Amino acid sequence: MNLLNRKKSKKLTEAEVRKRERIASLAATTPNTINYTELFENGLMHIVENEYSKTFELGELDYEIAGEDEQIDTVVSYAQALNSLDKFSRYQLLVRNKKIHNSILDNYLVPYQADSNDIYREEVNEIITEHFEQDQKNFEIKKYATFSTQATNVAQANRQLNKIVQNFEKRFNDADAELSITDLGYMGRLRLMNSMLRPSKKLNLSYIDILLSGLSEKAFISPNRLEFFENFFKIDNHFGKIIFIREYPQTLEDQLIHELCDSGHELAISIHAKPYDMVQAKKDIQNKEILNKAEIVKQQKENFKKGIPDDTISDLAMEVKKTTKELVREMKEGGQKMFSGIFAVMLIEDSKEKLDNAVQDVQDIAATWQVVFDDIYQMQEEALNTMLPIGKPYLDVEMSYMRDMTTNNIASQIPFTTIELQSKTGQYYGQNQMSRSLITIDRTNDLNTPSGLVLGSSGGGKGMTVKWEIILNLLRNPHDRRIIVDPESEYLPIARAFGAQILDISAGTKNHLNILDMANIDLLDNEDRNENLVKEKSNLLASLFESVLKSFSDEEASIVDRVTRLTYEEFQEKRETPTLVDWYNILGQQPEEVAQNFYIKVEPYAIGAQNIFSHKTNIDLTAPFIVFNIKQLDDRMKPFAMKVILDQIWKQVVENQGKKKTWLYFDELQLNFDTEENANWFWKLWSRVRKYGAIPTGITQNVSTLLEVSAGEKMISNSEFIILLRQKLVDLQHLRNVVSLTPELIKYVGEKVPKGTGLIYAGGTKVPFENPIPKSTALYRLMNTDA
């Protein structure tokens, strides 16, 4: 960007002058090394003469865990995108393998609070730290595409580049690849170049700061010292080298970039590709064929004179014959284009010895793929500019470094590996089984909807997985609320350890929940205010009686509907909330014989031994941690109890919306899906609590039960957070109809996978995970219920 030519709008103030001087003092003295002319505010770069470029960050694709067909689709999509480029454009892929500093670990550790729970915080921090230091590769891979075009002015360059990128993205994503392409803009492009030119320094200035300085932005991204030698360079206190592929096999493997990034070295990979004029390229190939045939005939004649067999032809001539024939075939049948390109790698280390070792490591890795890297002599400055996201291969002045490449040669160099699940504000869930990277997810901020499911067969590790999330959340976010519906007393140990209010819900208990309680209508949104809440209560009561009675007729359902309306009408005048006892008394006043018979049938649940939900609520539901223990409840009552509890929870969520986060856990989720009607009722309330800011999680070992009803299918397909643990074969078959699982993914959730391992699905990304808890820890003893 040429800031010196910008018109000054007004005289600078004294403070602005001082700031300008301070910023200018940060400028380096080597900006002329960077070979472009001007960088505009929108990120458009004028390279030289009539060449312009823009740089974009490429998203990630799950290439490694995709099936073979999906991998082929990705390569084909990439090839089609490359083929969309015309002879006036260029493409540069830049892959940055950058070291992650240990400071990022601080984002995931749990702060100590000087209380009795610090013993758990210490163990959590030790587990995360150990996995980070020993297993995490501590490198992140970022990918950038720079597109260049020829234009006569800035406006034309912008139009052409935008069209080139749109076509490239469309071609790539026509096969549902879902590759994101994000414009870096002015500051993003500068920060990327700064990270390559000043390895240990961040660019903390803004566009306005640079504008105020009156200097070119090059002055702030250039190193203070830059020396070029025969085949390496010094950049401040670091040593750097750029090498290029001199020889490669006819078919390059798709793992080369991945293995180079796995070398344990910080590096940059730059692949440039400029399409040939295909008409001219075909003519050139035909000319090569003609000349090569003439050379073969000449050799055959000479062989005849010397008495040598006709088929004794030089290796070079035969190789040219084979190559040109293959190129013609690929262009005719495979839709291949020809490109002039280069594949180069830049390594920077803090000593010459480390640099030499790093170069040797890269060459050794490449050799396993029959790829030969070689030095670039006397042209390290041109090589450095070729690496930068400028969009021009400055080594093309020396054609010995450039190679003819087909579309497939370039497309096979897939920069995509595995999508990571890592959020700076996220909670630790384990490690990626493939990359060994930490998995951190912020369910409330990273996902469109935070509701989730934990699905796994018996013995698969559901309890340990859910308890880890609950405990870590308790330690990280003590001000959030947590409510657990616990049908099997699975969570009582952690409830006691963390001072939860444990509510035993069973026959004879003194804890009561009023089934006729309603949410505060003034706090509901417009959609819920328009709902017939009395009708919903009638449906809830009908569901109760259908669950617990041997028979429940349509006539009785009609009576329930009438009595419910009458009850709320009467108590609305009294400005009181009715109870089931009040409802029962009004039922007794109905004249029909069916009503009187029904009055006798429901007596146990209104005023008899099963009157758990018949009286005014007498428990405090505002406690920060509540566990509803329903293990002792009659099995016929459990599904209904879950409904009443959820109804009460919804009332609490409405009251607390916007004040506190409420985490909800429903174990044995299948109890709510025993009938289509119950499933629909639960799904509706589940969606409601989510709408009012709660974070619900369902846990079940009976996936098939959920999938047998449409509400269960909707729950799974609409959940953006799913943990899949060991699954039975029959459940896997059902799941595949709702969740996309390739054969490569299925092996992580099969019947024989270790306990506590599986897949985490978050926001469309699926990652194989594991999270072993050392048996020697207090955490393990607290969480383990197998003993």
C-alpha cells in the first residue's frame, strides 16, 4: 500500500505526531526485499506491471478419516477447481506448519479456588498438561490460496479476482466438499507475511496505525536483518533455507504434504501453478512427439549401420515418448490441463546445525515417495518472495526451477488432513485419536445449538464420559446451574462430593412436585404465550394415566380435558395454583358414570400411595446443583416422572433465562420414548428448554428406541453435539441413517472398541477421541461405578 501518496486530511496533533514517531521507530530497514508494489485496504495487491493478487484462508476438510470414495471426490473437486483457472491467472497454495506455544495450554487449565475441590482441579490440570506435553504435536496447519490475474486497473483486477475465486469455490464445492474460502483482507495478509518474515514477533499494529506512520506496511513486516548466502539465508537471529522438488514420479501421492507437516519442524510449503494456453500446449506436445519420433528413427538407422538391434533406443528418447503419449491421453480423456509450477519448502531454525538437520529430515521423508528435493543456489531472495503469499513465482526467471505439471499433479497434493476440535474458550474432552491433539469444545459458543446426546452400549463408558463433563464444568464454571435426572442413582457420588441437593422422588417420599404448576406466562416469548398451556397440562395428565393405568379410554381422555379446564378456571378466580388433589375433587363432581368410575381408578395417584405429584411443590428448585433420584420409583411411573421433572425444570429455566446457564442431564433417555405420544411431548419440551437458554444432554444405551419414533430421529439429527461410544451392530445400522458415518469412522465406535473411546460430533465435525482417566486418581474413584 503506498501510504505516502495519500492526501492528509488535516494537520496532525502533537499526540498523533508522537504516536507516529513511535510507530515509525518500529520499522525495519529491509522492506525492499519484498517484491510487490502496493497493498490496498481491501487486501488487493499490485504485484508488478499488470499483475494483481488476493489471498484467502482455506478451511479444513476431513480428508484422512473420509472413505476412499470421499477422498477421490475431494481430489476430483480440487482438480475441477484448478481447471477453472484461465491462462491469464495464477494459483499459489501456501501451507503453514506453525508451532503452537505452550501458553495456549493456559486456556484449558482450571483455575484453583483454594477450596476442597482443588484436589480435583489439580488432577484435571495434570491430565490435560501431560497429554498436551507428551502427545499433542504442538503444531497447527493453516492453508492459504493466493489468486493472481492480469488487469489494466484496480477495479478490473478486483472484479476478475472475485470471479476467479467464486468459480474456484463453486467448482470445489459442487460435490458437497464444503470448503470454506475466507478473504484475509489487508491486515490478515500482512500478519501472514509477518509470521514468515519475523518468526518470533507478532504484528500488533492496525491499519490506522500504519496509515498514521506515513510509511509503507512493508517496513513493519520486514526483518531487521536479512542476509542471503549461496543456498541459505539469515533472518534476524534465525537461519532459513528454501528447497524445491527437482524430481518427482509421474503420480504424486496424496500424503506428501501431510508427512512433511508431521516432520516436527516449523515450515512453509508453497505450490505455484500457472495454466498454459492449452491450444499452444497441445501444439508444443505434438511438436515434441514429432521431434522425438525423428530422434528415434535417427537412432534406429544408426543402430542398423552398426549392426545393433533396432529396439536399442536411448532411455531419454523412450521416456519422452512415454511421457508425451500419456500427456496426450490425459488431456483428451481426463480433462487435464498443463501448468508451469513449482513445489518449494521453507524451513527456519535458530541455528545452522538445526537447519541442516531439518532439511535432511524433509529430504528423507520425500525420498520415501520417490520425490527429490534440491537446493536453490544464488537465488534465495527470489525463492523467499516465491514462498510469500504474493502470488508470483519469482524463480520463474530461472526456468530450471519450474516444472510442467498436470492438473492431477497439483490436485493430488492435498493440503487437507483432519479437522480439529479446538476452541480457545472450550472445555477439555480428550484427545483426537488420529492427530493426538487436544479436543476442546465450548458448547454454548461454538455451536448453533448446545443441546447434546451421549450414546453408547452398556459398558461403553457413558457414565465416565458424562461425569467428566459435569465435574470439569463444575470446576470451571461454579456459577452455572446443573440439574440431573438420575433413574439409576448413577450420579449420587459426584452429587455428594460437590454438595448437590439430592431429591429422592418415590412413593412415600416427603418431596413433592406439583404437576399442575405452570411457568410464568409473563416471561414466555410470543410463540409460547400463544400456546394453549391448559391444553398442554391436560395432555400431560392424560399421559400420566395412560402410563400407569391398565386401560385409558377416549371417554376418559375427554373427561381429563374437561376437568383440567374447569380446575384452572376455578383457581384463576382464586389467584392460586391448583394441585392434583384439587383436580381430583372436581373430577368427583362430574355426573357421568364414566367419570365416577375414573374417579376410583385414579385415586392412588391423587390421594393414595402414589401421590408424588399431587401436592404443592415443597422443594427448593433454585439450588445450583440438583439431582433428581428416581431409582426407587415404580418402573411404570418413571417415564411419567421424567416428564413432570422436565416440566418443572422448564419453569425454572424460564425464570432464569438470561441470568444463569442451566445444564440439564437426562440419563436413561429412552424412558421418554416408549410411545410416539410420549416421545413427541418430550421432544417439544426439550426444544423449549433449549430455546430459553438451557443446555440439555440426553444419555442412553438404547439408541434403537430413539430411532423407532420420528421425534427421536429429529432429536439426533438436530443435535449439534453428540458423543458416540461403543455401539452394538444393530444400533450402528440404525444410526447410519441419521448420522453420516463412513467405514473409517465406524471402526472407532464398533462393538470391540475400548471403553470410553469413540467419536465426538460437534457442529458437523466428527473426531475420534479418547480420554483415559488414571485409576490412581481421586477423580477416577469418584467417577467409577463399575466396582
